[in-house]
Amino acid sequence: MAGADARIVRNTALVIFALVALRLVAAAVTPITFDEAYYWMWSKNLAGGYYDHPPMVAYVIRAGTMIAGDTELGVRVFSILLALPMSYAIYRSAAILFGGVRVAATSAILLNATLLASVGTLIVTPDAPLLVASSFVLFFLAKVLETGRGVWWLAVGAAVGAALLSKYTAMFFGAAILIWLICVPKLRRWFLSPWPYLGGIVALALFSPVILWNADHQWVSFAKQLGRAKIEDFRPVFIAELIPAQIAFATPLVFILGAMGLHALTWQRAGALASRVLIEALFWTIVAYFVWHSLHARVEANWFAPVYPPFVLAAAAGANLVQWRPRARRVVDFCLRWAAPAGTVMFIALVVQANTGWLSGYRRDATVRSVGVGWRELAAGIEAERVRHGATCVLAQDYGTTGWLAFYLPRGTCVLQQNQRIRWVNMGEPDPKLLAGKLLYVDELRPDGHPSLNALFAKVTQVAQLQRKRGPLVVETYGIDLLEDAKGDVLDRSPPPEAR
């Protein structure tokens, strides 16, 4: 490797390690979100599947807590460290598909500059392992193209299987790969080879625990996720959210480079045919589905995680391989220079805002409800009430509050969601003795109280009102009710809509 190339590789590695270190610091100081607390509870009861998603996010959190304990950092550390092999996969994919150290380095840095990668690996959801697995799907397909060796299809199958264990969105990789093989003449020979089919068997074998879990639970997870966007629910208003959300999650400068790169791949033939078609198939197949989905239901910005690996490769190829006109070249050069600094500043600002509210003058913003700032203090107040009244278990009405209570109350405290019991089917039944005594019910303060509790308990008494605060801002006020003398089963065991 020439001296200049070695310097680029070294600097790229230093930048990525620095960004990972920054995320680790942010992970340690930022309270977990309600989704993370929920998935943390999954990690204590590993299974082949769960009501909401496949199990990979639970495995990732379990690995992290084995390293750093049941702390905010422990929940997140393994997810954040996965950015290192992810970056390697992106670097190698770009080097194989488009050649040159500069394109490879640009791809790795641009991916890490996005909020989807920085926040998406910090806040552990199924999209975090999906992003990593998607990077390896791209890498192993590039190896198939580079070597022509069928054995790499087994690696492709393993990566697709890992992606399927992360989120059901990965099923679209099959369609994208099929389009790639059809559209590139020299690759059609693989249809007559056993290797792609063996790769499919590998993917199916890895995904089989999810299938078996669903078969044992009335296919409830498949029904929940695959039935989100119903054709009869035509509401095109949601499509207006797509582009602004992706500009924010990609960060504006990376988004500009990616859009220009996709244009260059299609209209300026940047790169070889097989490379261009691979990027376009992986990107547009999934984007097309989400555009359709957005005509019927809301599409969350982080759901686009699997398209980001091909997106940043398109950005890097367009920036480094195309002879742009002077004005466009100035735009490209500006975006290349400032994409990583701008992404880092946006990440730091988001972490500061989520933790303190300073940047909005302590007013409400998009982070205030989901990030658990103030929950440690709130949980201390709830625990004091539980001890004072001798309550044996704490009940909540939603999975987010249940997760936060379980995470921030003393370890071993009985915490249960009173309804939607399908979410906790892997945890087994609670000890009946814990539900036979006094119980504490925690929910946001409501003007009409909780009439349904009066049908379940002979005595319902509000014993406290406690606030969750971020600085001077009151995020929520919780009513703490003491429940006594249950008239029957205190848990609502009604089946979920998907199983009726």
C-alpha cells in the first residue's frame, strides 16, 4: 500500500474509533429510552421470538450487560462496538465494488457521520443489529462478485439470516438479490448453481427459531408486523414525512451526497454495471416498499436502516469517481469536507438536548417523552411509596412504563404490565403470592382516574402524585394508586387483536 493510501486508512480508522468512543461516553450519561428498557427485559428472558420483533436486539443487549452490567452503558455497549465491524464491511464493500482506498474510506466515514448510525447504535433497537447485518449482506455479495466463488453465497445467507433475526424488513433482501442476478447478464449463471440456494437454506435455518416461536404463539408476531400497512387504509399524508425525516437522519450533507451519487450511478454510469445494479437493487427495493407503506401508515425514520449501506456507497462513488461540472463539484467538495464534522455536531447537540433540554430553553421536544431523563429520581419516589405501604408488586398500563420501572427500581422488584400479556409470554407466569397482597399502580395522572381498577379491586386509593422532570420542565405527572383486596385475576389476559 502506497504511503498516501496508508495515511488515508490510518486517518479513517482514527476517525471511526473517535466517533465510537464519543458514543460510548454518550451512552454512559444518557438515560435509556422506554424501548431500550423494554428490550432489556427481553434480554433477561431470551427466546426464539417476541411479540414485536425477532430476538437479535435481546441478544445484543444481553451481550452488553455481560460486559458492563445492567446499566445504561451495559445495555448499549455491544451495539456501539458493532459499529467497528460494520465500518470494516462498508470499507471493503466500497473497495471491491468501486475500487480505490479513497472511495472505501469515504463510505465508512459517511456512514458513521449519519445520525442513523451514530444515534442508531447508541439507542439500541432492532434497527441497530439490522444496520450491521445489512452492511455484511452488501460485503458478502461484493465478495461473490469479486471472486466468483460459490462458497461466498453461504456467507450471504448467514448475513441475511442475521438480518432476519433483527427485523422482518430483511425479507426484501431476497427480492433485491434476485433483481441483481436477473439484471446483470454475467451473473445469471448463478441460477444454475446450487450455491445461492444453499445460502437461502442457511438464512432459513438461522431464521427458523423465529418461525417456530410464531408457530407456538398463533403467528402473532408475523401478524402484528406484516399487517401494519393495510391496503384499505389509504392515507397519503404520511408520505410527506419521508424525505424530511431522512434528510435529518442521514444529516443534510450526507443526504446531498447520496442523492447525487444515486443520480451518478443511474445516469452517468459511475462504476461497473454489476456494482451499480447491486447498489440500486438493495436501495430501491426497500425504498419502494416504504413509499408504498407510507401511503397507508406512518414510516418511522429509523426503519430505513438497511438502505444506508448502499446509500453511502453511492455517495462515495459519486463524489470520487464522477467528473462533475464546476458548481456541482464545489457542492460535492463542501459536503465531503464538512459531512463528518456536521454529523458529529448534530449528534452532540442531540445528546445534550435529550439530557438537559438546554437547546430548546427547557421546552418540550421530540426526545423528551422517549428518553428516560428524570426516571431515576421518579423511581426512588415510587420505591419509597412501595415500601411505605408494603406493596408486593408494581403494575403499569403500558410496556414503556413497565420497562422503565423494571430498570430503575431496585433489582428483583416485582414489576408487571397489567394488560397486553402477550408481550411478556417469554417471562412465564408471576408468582401468585406477589399479586395477592397490596399492589402499587403507576400511570400518568388522568382526570377521570382509572375506573377499570374499581372493578378489579375492593379498594383503590391514590397515595401520591410524582413528577418526572428534565430540568425545570415537568415531563409527566404520575398518579400512584394503592390497590387492595383483588376481586379476581388482576392481570388482563385478553388475547391480542392479531390472535383473535
